[in-house]
Amino acid sequence: MSSRITSVDTARFLAIALVFYGHFVEQLMYLGSDPAGVHYKWVYSFHMPLFFLLSGVVYSERPLILRRRLVPYFVFGLIPAVIALLGVPGWFPTVDLSTNAGYIDGLISTVMGLPAFSIPLWFLASLLALELLHQWLGRFWRSPSRLVIAIVGFYALGYVFNRYVDVLAHNLIFWMIHVVPLGYAFYLTGILLRRSGLLERSYTRLQIFGVFLVCVVVVTLTFDLNQGPFRLLDVVVMMFGTVGNPLLFPLTALVGSAMVILLARVLPDWRWLQHLGEITIIIYGLHGLFYHFINPPLAAWITAHLPVGSSFGVGVFSAVVVLLSLAVAVPLALLIERYAPEMAGRRRQVLAKT
């Protein structure tokens, strides 16, 4: 699985855009916007399974290079702490940064795999644990039938464990390993999808767009049918290991993932968009700055001055915020890629002299 599928890179960027959107409407929801809560539940019904699935699609048979996970995790996970130390006010829900003890607690939490200074990076912690598991078990999933058995088995294991063990209440979080079985099921689904050759098959854009619309309808009709059981929030939150109904969750998650992948194939083959998909790890890392410093006060201002009492208003204003956020994050990511790739665990490319 070495050849690159460009539409998958586009899908990865779309997935990042969904993260920006989901985390902004989350803040509007906390401020009392019921329509924002609906948008939040819609996005969260599939966007993290999509990340695990796409990670499986782009999986390489080469050995795991730990620095590509650990370096961005710690670099981008600690930058917000430095900014907060400089006096910039931020929203850090898991630690109290008004005291030095809060920074120590946050550092310990980050080392333990719960990135207190950049909450969105929890996925990277879980992905690292998952990839280490796959390095050990991956050799057993060589046939489609074994992959399917593993997908069902790990999903069942992850669901049952998280259904009956509240890792948050018992302070059992360690590198998000409680999410690994659930995430691994979608990761293996991505590998199965890649091996099937379905992503390389040729279809007309009209055909793809038609199936995309069907997926939009299915997600929209099913996401709110999932009424739990949940914890803390009445939505799917894989970080908490809470996914609700054992059948409705994977249905909406898989259809939603297909929806984004199909949209990526409908879009033109823009090389710039594909390249942004290739550097999603950097954009993802930078997103923590928006999550902790920008989104909360901006959401408060929008709630106070703009109409967010309708689904349309929430969608329009949140989409504008996402576009503006990406307009800032993307150039920064390109600069980091060009001048400081080490921040993302990459090696600097040395151009040969002629």
C-alpha cells in the first residue's frame, strides 16, 4: 500500500476542517445555543471514526517512526502552555492555570497521554498506542476475512469495555488506550477499504455525487436516533469512550466517513488542497491554539452580537469562523513545513547542489 491516493489527502483536509467546525459549534453550544448542539452532535457522530479510518487507509507497511507521533504531540501539546505562561488568557477545562501547580498537573497529564494544554491532540496519543498495537498484531490480518473478524471483535471489545468502565471517573486514562479497540476497528476498516481497491476505481463525478447525497441524507436521518447511553454530553465523544447505541453509532460513523471521502472525490483535483491534506498533522497541531485561545471568546462575542438561535445562523457564522481560522492556520502550517519541519517530527529536506 505505497501508492498515494490523492483524493484521500483531500479527505484528510476536509476532516481537519470538520474538527475546526465541531470545536467552534461546541463553544456556541456551551453558551446556550440549541441549534449549535445539533450541529455538534451531527459532526461528532462520525468525524473521529473518520480520522481513524483515514489513518488506516494511508497506513504504510513500513515500521512505525515514533518521532512522527511523539514530537508533534509534545511540541504542539506544550506550545499553548508557553503562551498561557506569557499571560494570554485561555480556556483549559482540565487544569487550573492560575497557579504553578496547575502547570505541573498539566505537564504530568500530557506525559500520561491526556494533553491538558491542547485537548484536541488526544487523538494523536490514541493513534500512537493504536499503531504500536498494530505493529504487533498487523501480521495476523492478511486476508479480508481475518480483517472483518478483527474489526467486529475489536469493536465489540471496545464498546463493552467503555460501556461498563468509566475511565474518566476512575482516572484510568493512559495514552487514550481505552479508545484504542474502538479506534482500531475503524483503522482496520480503512485498511480493508484500501486493500479492496474500491478507492482506485473510476466512477463519473455524477455517480459519486449521487452516492454522496445519499450519505448526507442517511447521516442526517440517523445521527440523532442515537440516544445513548452517553456520559457527560449526550453525543458521541470517542475521547470519553462513549459512543451510545452499539448499532447506530457504527452505521452513522461509517456512512459519515464515506460521505467525506466521496466529497473529496467530487472536488476537483486541486494539488494545493491535496498538499494541505499531506500536512494535516501540522494544521491539526496548530488547531489547539484556536481551541484554547480563540474559539471561547469569539463564540461569546458572536453569541452576544449575532443571531445564533437558528440552525442557519449557526452554520453560516461557524463556517465563516472556520474559513478565517484556516486562513491563519494554513499559512503557518506551510511556514512550519518549509522552515521547521522538525516540529512535526519530519526531517528537513536538503536540496542537492547542482
